[in-house]
Amino acid sequence: MAAESASPLRAVVETVARALVDHPDSVKVTESQRRGMTVLELTTAPGDMGKIIGRQGRTAAALRTLVSLTAEKHGVRAQLDIRD
């Protein structure tokens, strides 16, 4: 796993996303700063996008909540963007 040098936020998103999808090797999380906020962008294989979003967006909402809580714990602000 390539998360050893990753931030705690990125590690959380990568770990959960890889557990959800059929092709864990295609999960990519990039991290950037925008207006003083950490922005995490999650991309997966096209067929796995539905698994990340979940029914009525519940899985995506839960992932965003995890990111918010982890960010708060580390004293930063963060947002998760799910890219298709």
C-alpha cells in the first residue's frame, strides 16, 4: 500500500475506498490545497464508481463524514471530491 507517506486524511479515504471496490489497484487519491482547505480527489475504475457513491449517495456521504471527522481531529479543514 502506498499510504505510508500519505496524510492521515488520504490514508482513511484510500483504505475505505479500496475495501469497497472490485479493482482496489485503480483507486487514486490526490491531495491539494484550495483556499486554506485540503481537497482530496478520489478516482476509481469506471465500473466501481457506483460502489463508492452507494444507494442514494449514502456511501459517498459516509465517506465525506469520515473525511470531515478525521480533518477535525487533526485541526484542519477538508473536503472530498469524487471524480468519475
